[in-house]
Amino acid sequence: GQQLNQSPQSMFIQEGEDVSMNCTSSSIFNTWLWYKQEPGEGPVLLIALYKAGELTSNGRLTAQFGITRKDSFLNISASIPSDVGIYFCAGLTGANSKLTFGKGITLSVRP
Amino acid sequence: DVKVTQSSRYLVKRTGEKVFLECVQDMDHENMFWYRQDPGLGLRLIYFSYDVKMKEKGDIPEGYSVSREKKERFSLILESASTNQTSMYLCASSFSHRYTEAFFGQGTRLTVV
């Protein structure tokens, strides 16, 4: 099945730094979602984006729905150790309710 | 708050056993999904259900079946467990509106020995 492109697979940052992740596709999506998964747990929804160009914040997290509808980015500001986890992007086309996922980026934060 | 609950966090089963993974959601969602998650492969859709008794194959349905007798419950069945089905299994649910997000359960780590 189709997947979204997320790279690199892993990121290592220092506590207090900002980090940005993006997610790209060759196809158009009508909804972009960002999830975080902590070890041994299921993914938790962080931010949902419904409109091209939309910029949405949730605390230290900011995400944007790309104008072309083929990409999205997630920014985490002033990272803290509990930000560690796997960050997945996901897209919905509207043609059905099935999500298309990226493979995720594993974020490590050094104290 | 949406709650999606998977019946077990950890399971160990023997090769050849029939295995049932249960998932219950309390938000009256029409859609329910089963994914498996493996390192380097991301989340892969096994089966999808958009209504009671309705099901649709995902990307990797081989070796699995599903049952949805009630709207809130979606079961994944491994007919004859094999070691290559050792994985993290994730259930999710969502409304059937076009742009709605999915919510996940906590996951079941299945080991087949």
C-alpha cells in the first residue's frame, strides 16, 4: 500500500532545541494527522489539519498543512526529555476512511 | 475522551494456536481497523470494518480474519499462529465522515513461539 515519506528514520537533539519534521507524498490528501507513540503504547493523536495552508498549535507543537496538499510539517519547540518517541504522519484522501501512514521518525532528546 | 481498549497488552502463544485479539471502542465509531507494527515497516493495515458485519481486506490480510458482530467490538483472529506473526498489533476506530481522525488502542504485543 501507499506510504507517506518521512525521513530521517531517527533524530537526536539536545534538550531545549527546536526540531522540525516533515512528511511528503506524491498524492494529495485532504486531512493530515500527526501522532506520537511512546515505547510499548499505541499512537496518540497530537494535531489534526483539515485545510490547505492551515497552521495549528498544541502547546509546544505546531503543524502545518502544505499548500499543495502533498506535505505537512510538525515543529516541536524547546524540546524536553518526555518528547522522546516515534512521530508518525498520516493522511486521509476522503475517498475512504483509511489512513495512509509514514514510517515514523524516532526522536531522542539528550538531557 | 475517546477510549479504544485492547483486551491484552502482552500475549505469548504457541505456533499453530488460534489466537483472538479483541478491541472495544466507546465512541459509537462506525470504522474500526487492525494494524500490525514492525520495526522499519511502519503500520500496515490488516483489515478494516466500516459497519457491523462488514469488513474489507487491508494490505496484509493473509493469515488473519476478523469479526464484527457489534458496533463497538472488532476482533482479529489468527487462524493458526506462526512465528512471523510475532508483532505489535494496534486497533483503531473513527467516524465515517470523510475527514475524521482515527484513535488507537494501547496495543497488544504478541509473541508466537
